[in-house]
Amino acid sequence: MDITTEIITIASRKGGTGKTTTAFNLAFSLTEQGREVLLVDMDSQANLTSTIEIIEEVNYTIYDVITENVAIEQAIYETNIKDIDIIPASLDLANLEIEISDLEDRELLLSEVINDYNSNYDYIIIDTAPALDLTTINALSASNSVIATVRPSMYSFQGLEQLIDLVNLIKANINPDLDLEGILVTQVDRRTRVAKEFINDLSNLYQDKVFDISISQNIAVVEATIEGIPVYLYDSNSIAAKQYLELASEKNDRDILSI
């Protein structure tokens, strides 16, 4: 692995937090800064794979790379978005945990594959399942940073705490380079008191780990996803398009401060 490639896992304990949407739109926003991005779909639901248009015939997926010694280069495909490639997922990933459960170092299978890969990408962004299972553990074990997505909900704190505990456990025992880069609040209805109180409470608890930018509820995101394109390409004037660009900028600022 090229040491200049940053590997980011987008993770959430809960479904419906905009995890896949964030992976896709953050990737695009980074390409707007002149970066090249590889997306890796580690979710057996394959929502990211279904959203983005792959312009080549898919013969191999991340499942094949992990289980069948297929070279990672064979599973990388061009997409309809300039400077974004993808390693797709398949439904076979649902069986991965059972298939690798008896293997030694089973939590390092993805890490070993990526570390052996001579990457030309600036970023590798991994979309994970909404679960703290072996596929997510593999993603975290292979990553430099984690962006946790949450939505304003009374149940979000518990799921976020569980994810952060897992990140800390992996950092202490498996991957010392792993850091929680930030917590991103998504699907924010700014008209409600609940959303405002949630963000305030989250910021008080996790302080600078919470991104300053949050992502608003915006119909343009839903419509862009249906079209299979980033929200900026669907409606560059939409609030969500501007917020995802701001997310990429804030991420870069955080990266500079951490050097």
C-alpha cells in the first residue's frame, strides 16, 4: 500500500444514517479537489454498488478478493463518475462471517489484501454494513480513519458508543493507526428542536470529534441516489450538495491539523 493513500471507513451501528450516501458523496467531493478515489463496498446489501453505475462487466467482487485469492486489481471497475472507481459487493458477503469464522487472523483478511496493493488512489473509502460484524471489523482493521454517521434519534447515542468502543478496541489490539476522524450528523431537520438538541448534546459529549458541518434532510439527495449520481451533479445548488463539499474541506482541514 502506498503510504500516501488514506483509507477511510464510513460506519454506523444503525441503518438509515446516510452511511452509503456519505461514502458516495464524500468520494465525489474529494474528486472535486483533484483527488482520485477507490470505493470499496463491504455491505452485503450492496447499496453502494447498486447506486453507482459501473461501466464494465462485473466478474469479481470484494467477496472474491477476500475468499478466493483473486487479485484486487481484477475486482476494480470504472464508474460513470470521473476519478471514482469501485470494488463492488455481492450478496455472497452475507455468508462471509460464517466462512471465515474459523480462520486465523480472520479480522485481517481485508487489511492483508489492501496492504499488498500498490495503490494509485489518494483515498480508499470503505462502505460497511450497519452492524459491528466481521466485515466491519475487517474494514476498520484496514483503515487509517473512521467517519461515524448518525441521525438525530434517541437511539443513536447507544449505537455510536458501541461503534466507538469497537474502534478503540481495534486500535488497541489490532490497528494502532486507526483513529476516529469524526462524527457526522446526517438527515438533520433544522426546523425541529430535537435535531438542534441532539447536535448540542453530541457536541458536548464528543466535542471536537463532531464535524462542524452536518447534512440536512434534502429531497435532492433522494432523487440523486435514484439517478445514481452524486447530489452535486444532480443539483449543485441544493443545500446537501454544498454541505458535502464543505465536509470534504473540513476533513482536509482536520488532516492538516493532525500532521
